[in-house]
Amino acid sequence: MSDFKQNMFDQIQKKSNIQPDQIMKVAQSVQSADFSDEKTVRKLVKQLARLSGKPVSKQKEDKIVKAIINNNMPKDMGTLSKLFKN
């Protein structure tokens, strides 16, 4: 693994407590996922919340799912971060 990838995984693990192998499993599972399917997107949001150990309220889940399904995800990290905090 390149130093860049290792550093990225280290940062993700530090901030979210998700192991690199778990990240890779999720990444592989979404490669062919249909992000226009609400059921698929909800399952992914719940899976990521469970992996990170951070609860996601029904209201926040709805907001995230709607943004993904409508292909209305923020393009920058600051706006994306606000979506997950609200």
C-alpha cells in the first residue's frame, strides 16, 4: 500500500475508529450499488453508522438518503460535514 493510502486510512481510523479492512469491505460492496435505490442507500448509511459507532437519528438518515438519491451531495468537505452534523 502506498504511503498516501496508508496515511489516508490512518486518518480515517483515527477520526472514525473504523478499521481499514472494514473500509475496504464497504468500498467493495458499493462499487456496483444502485444509489438511486432508497433501500440500498439506507442500508449503507446504517452500516456506516454501525461501523463508526456513531448513532444516526431517523431525521439525519432521511436527510442523507435524500441527498444521495437525488444526487445532491455536497462537493466540498465543509458542506458535507455540515450535512452529517445536522
